[in-house]
Amino acid sequence: MLPVIPAPTDLFLGTGNLVLDEGTAIVAPEPLQGIARYLQQVLLEESGLSLPIAPHGAGKAIRLSVKPDLTGIGSEGYLFTAGPAGVEIAATTEAGVFYGVQTLRQLLPLAEESRSGQAPTIPCLEIRDVPRFAWRGMMLDVARHFFDVDTVKQLLDALALLKMNTLHLHLCDDQGWRLEIERYPRLIEIGSTRPETQIGGFLSRKTDGLPHRGYFTKADLRQIIAYAAERYITVVPEIELPGHCTAALAAYPELGCTGGPYRVATTAGIKKDIYCAGKEETFTFLTNVLDEVINLFPSPWIHIGGDEAPKNRWKACPRCQARIKAEGLRNEQELQTYFVTRIVRHLEARGRTAIGWNEILREGLPPSVIGQYWFRGRKKVLQHLRRGGRIIGSQNFYSYLDYNYGVLPLSKVYAYNPVPRQLEPRYRKNVLGIETPMWTETAPNREHMHAFVFPRLIAAAENGWTPPEAGRDFQGFVARLPSLLRRLRRMGIAHTGIEASQPGFFKRLILWTKFPKQSSELPEVVVKGRP
């Protein structure tokens, strides 16, 4: 079993091995020099190889090339050949070449795994590799617990190794606002700090009594975005509306229906206060915020949330009721569609596409909106797909990484199919792919978060890249997993042990009873990363 994850679509094993030593060069034309330098660095760090870079040359080499006329591999696939003359990685785009580089990394042993004084080798082979889905992502919630720039960069390095192309940042919620907005400084001054945090799970009444604070400056986010772009990863920002906004209301209480006072939430769950849909000031605020977000993030997509927005405040609010009457709406649910549609149109006018959780998929919503399917609402999801709308699969009991390993074992993540069985073949292309969210209400630090993300994110990566018809199987995946986990530990990433990530029947039953605790209790076995 070659230790490559995700498993390549087609792999043909030849005879013999290729020795890569310091007589090998990395040959890349000018447009690929950035990838060449990246490869040079990771080979030095991971395998102890110090290779020169040249724009051209004969002899044994790792050759990188973009060939737009290649057929059958799309915009992210690649061709990989290893033989006596070296390695050739070819693709139609730079991204495809970058993914081929990840395969080369994994084929080479780590420096500590090689015999002393022996040059690393890889088998002679040919690979044709094409991803199953265009959207292969992870969501990190930095609102409930804040994670700094270095943690996000480390996660981006792991996503790159796994050939994933999207990091969705959940930047604000009831428990905190984590993004500097120059026009509204109180979002950070007030909204980025809470006095304490609920501990022990959703049903617990315990709090830690400790303030929690943190936010990204615009300079921080520019650094993250640039780092991601070098790894062909798009960072998608999420600004929640019309609910999950208590932190924003604490900073600007005039945006709520009652006028407050509000405070940044210290507990999990759904909060009753949401943005007032009857005030024009609300839309002015949100469009101004989104304009700053658009100017900062080059992502074609902006996530606007849209889930879990209770309507009781709207029902009792004279301004919201006046809005319903003035717009000829039937009820508060149609008022939410009106609210969301105004925001979607604003984004469209600025060349961006809105993404929202599947609760927003209602009649009258612009069809351009991408739905992120997480819970219930399957009928509306199917209707959206059949109208030509697009969906990202994030069904909670198959992809929510904050669930314990009894509720969501490794094999279940691996088996998740985001394409609904009832969906006719002609609409299946509208399912963009898979995204695995990590909600952090009960994950207070980096190692705790890593223990729930890994190894399940690795299973999601193979699920999103390798189609079932390519011979993908769970037992083969588990056999290849230790090699990749060693590489992640070397990168400083902790993970749950393989056996603990796939508990037996009775252990799963016990863990199911702890479902309300979510990720508040660490798994039995957590393997630490290198300091």
C-alpha cells in the first residue's frame, strides 16, 4: 500500500525505484517558481533533501510543468510519473501541479524513517489523479473560541497536504466578534470579549469564570489569506445574519428590536435576540460591514449564515411588523427571506456569491445562493438542486467534527455521500462537494481542537477527492493512515489515536449518552504533535 492520502484515482506501479539525492534538481519555469520553492523547503524539512532549483536542465530532476492542452484531468487533476530520469508532475493549472507535489511529499519517507546515510527513494510509477468534488473544505469556528494566526496557518498546512482547497472561517456569533471592522470599532472593543464561558457541554450550568477574548486585525487576515493562496486554498469568511449576532448587538444595541441592553453570550445555544428587520440602520450596518469584508477577502463566496434565527422578537416588534405590511409579506418567515435577499443582492452587485446554511432555502430566494446542507430541510435542498441551485454537503451526523467519536466515528465520515439518493443524475453536478465544520463551543485550545479534527478531517479529504469507483475502501485507508499521522505530528499537530477514533459497539453506546457534552471531553487516546 503506497502511503498516499487521498488515494490517487489511477495508479500504475512500475518496476524498480527512483533514488532522489542531492544530485537531483527541481526544474520549473518561472510561473512555477513559487511551487518549486515550496517543494524545496518541505523536502528539506521532512526528508532532509537539499535540492537546487533551475528553470531548465537535463539529468535527473523533479520537473514541474503546466500543459493547458492535457485532457481528462480538469483544472485540479495532475499526471505524475516517476522513473529512472526523475519525476515529472504535469497539470493544466498551477493548482494541479501543487497537488502533485503533495503526492511526492507523501511518497518520500520522513528523514527519521530513512536509514542513516541512505538517500530517499520512491517506487517507479505513473499516477493520473482527478478530484471527485470541486469543493473540499473545512470550517473553523473562531467565534466561540478564538484561534490565532499561527494556529490557522498550521491548519492551512494540513489542508494543503490533504489536497483540500477551502477554509471557511466562522468569524462572528453570539459568543464573540473576531474581525476588525474599521467603520464599527465597538465590534472589537466590546464584541470580542466575554466575561466567562460555559463548560461541560450544552446542558451544563458550569462556567469557567475566565474572560475569553481575541480577534483578527485586517493585517492578520491579509497574512492568513496570502498564506492560503500560496497553498491554493480559498479562505471564505462568514458574517452571521439575521441571528447569532448577540456580540454585535452588545456593541451596537440600536440594531436589535428592543434596543437592549445586550451582552456577549457566555453560553451555547440559540439566542432570542436577532437583528431588527424593520430598521434601515440594520441593512446600512450589514452592507457596510460586508463591503469591508469584500475589500479584504478575494474569495468569490461570502457566507452569510442564516440559520437558527428565532422570530419572536420580530413578531413583537412594531417596525418589523410594519416592514411585513409594507413589503406585502405573509409572515416572519417571508420577512427573513426578504432580509436575506437584500443582502444577497448587495453581494451580487459587488461580484460575490452568497452561501448560507440550508434554513435560508425558501421560495423567492435568488437561485445563485449556495446552500450549505447541515440539518433537516432535505426537501427544500432537493428543490434547490432541481432549480439549478448549488449545495455544499455538511450533514451534521456525517461531518460535524465537534461530535464525539461515538456519535461520529472515523468510518462514518469516510462513508458520507453528500449527493442525495433521490437526486436525478442530471442534477448531481450541482452538489459542489464536502465541508467538515469544527464548532468550538467546547474546544478551548489548539490541541483540544486538533483531537477532534484529526484523523476525521483526513477521512473527509479522501472522501472528497477519491471517487468510490476508484476502489476507495475504508480498510485500505486505515492501513495508509499511520504514515500520514506521523507527518502531521511532525508538523506539530495532535490527533486522536486510530483505535479511539473508531470505537467498538458498546463504547459507541456510552459515548452517545454523552452527546450533549459534544467535544468538552477529550478522547481516550490523544497523540501529541512535535513541540
